[in-house]
Amino acid sequence: SQENLNFFEKTKQRKKESFDYSLRQIPVFYKNSDKEFRDQLILENQDLAQACMKEIDHMKRLMTMPKEHLMQEFEQYKKIINKENSKQR
């Protein structure tokens, strides 16, 4: 529904604002640390933000997917998991 889509967009926007704020604070909080350490924190934060946005998009896609298609994907996923589990035995 449109309400669900709005929820995901609002969540994504709030998370983006939160990550942007964190990125701006790293140089402030770690100004006495070496540049390499600050750069590493920034990269980690950017990677985390990107993963979070991707996950929200994935949840949004699943919520808007027709039930039949979702069940097909789930069955494929189960087959892959079962195949991997049988390899490990």
C-alpha cells in the first residue's frame, strides 16, 4: 500500500540524516586523532550507510512484491539453503 511505501521512504530519509550527521561529527570528535584513523571511520560509516539503505530498499521490494512471486523466491532460497547444508554434511 502507499502507506507502507511512505513508511520505508520516511525510514530511509531518517537513516540517511542520521548517517550524514554521524559523518559530520567524526572530524569534530576525533580531531586529535590521526587523519588515517578519521578517514577509516568515515569509510566504515559510509559503507554502513550504504548497506542500511540497500537493506531498506530490499525490505520495501519484498513488501510490495505480489505474494505469488514472493513465495517463488522463498522456494528458490530454500533450495539454495538445503543444497548448501547438504554440501556441508
